[in-house]
Amino acid sequence: IIEAFIYMYVRSSMQVLVEHDDLVKCATITESNRYVLSGSADKRLLVWGLSTGAAERQLLGHTGAVTCVKVTADSSTAISGNVFANTEQSLLKMRSVVGSRL
């Protein structure tokens, strides 16, 4: 298994976040500076606590590598996408960053 890392710099110290099973394709931080979201070729979107460096939530349901993620200005909703292999079709999912799935 390929380990994938996210390097996060917080207050001049570096944290290495390890949880994905494949390459990390995208990442973003919420406007509230509370969470980092990362998408991977392992088809998962992870929500990391910025203060703890721990993966707090998995957002499942993508059928291909998660290649993009954006969080709304109020930090409540994530929009992530993947492209289906060998096609021109793509999938977007909207999910709550914390709490239940939208």
C-alpha cells in the first residue's frame, strides 16, 4: 500500500498527517481554520482536526479518485469531485463538514 502524507504547518511546527491509502490529490482548509479536508486516489475525503492533526471523519461515496475539494465560506459544507476512469463523466458530492451527510 502506498502511504500518502499531508504536511501541515501550524504555528511554525510541522505535522505529518497519515491516513490515506493512496496518493493525496487535493486538500483545502476551512475558513474557520478548524479543519483540513483532503481527497485521495483511495476514493476518500478525510476531515482532519487542525488543532489535533487527527482524521476525525471519512466522507465516503466517491467511485474514483477525489480530485478536487472546496469548502463553503461558512465552513459547513464540502463539495468534492471525481472523474470516472476512461470517461468524460464526473461526479460532485456535497457533504456536511461536521455532522450528518447532506
